[in-house]
Amino acid sequence: MLDYKHAIDFHGHEGPFLALGYKIGEYARKKLKPSGIMDLRALIFLKKIEKPYTCVLDGIQCSTTCTLGKGNIEVREGDGWRVEIEGKNGKVIFVIKEETIEYFLSRDDLERTAEEVRENPLERWVFLQDFSN
Ligand SMILES: [Zn+2]
């Protein structure tokens, strides 16, 4: 996995969607304790598969090692904003709140908003369903 600084380098810029994706992946790793790079699988539903929403995907890739190249991350269009991460030790589901999306879109300072994402508990931004063992 990449640390957050390298995730910014990988993605090319910092922003709240990247920061949130990274934080979601970090949480999933902590709960699911993957033993190898293929242990986790991520399935992501987005209402719109376009920027800036898709920036969340790079955050998830960097913090989980679920990557497009390895095929253990999948993105689908859906009627909500949902991330499901699954491994040998169970599954965690993150539903990104509509108010989170609206808040991110209303902010001009991407770096400052990314900082807020990192400073606040994940539950401020998403509804969590934890099915980890
Ligand atoms: Zn971005």
C-alpha cells in the first residue's frame, strides 16, 4: 500500500474524494487484516462514474492494494455511493452520505477539505456496516 503522501502523488492532486477513499481503505485494512495483496476485493457503486466522484477510487486503490491492474477492484454505476470491501476476515460496507457529497462539491479549497476528511472520524462522512470477524 502507499502512504497518503504517495497517494497524492499517484493521483496527481489532493482533494476530499481522494482523502475519503484513502480513509475508507485504511479502515477496511484495519478491520479485515489482509494477509496478502490479493486478499481484499473492492466493489464500488457510484451514481455517476465521472470526476470528481471517481477520485475516491484512487484513494481506495492506494490504501487497500485493490487495483485495476490486479482486477480486485470493480466499479459499477448504481443508485447510491457505496463501497464494499471484502476479505477472508469478512466484509465492511461504507455508504457515503449524500450530505458528504454535497459538502465536498460546495467547497472551493480542495486541500483544506481533504484535511477535514482526515481530521474527522469516518462516521462523519459515511454510514458504516461492519461484518468483519
Ligand atoms: Zn481527484
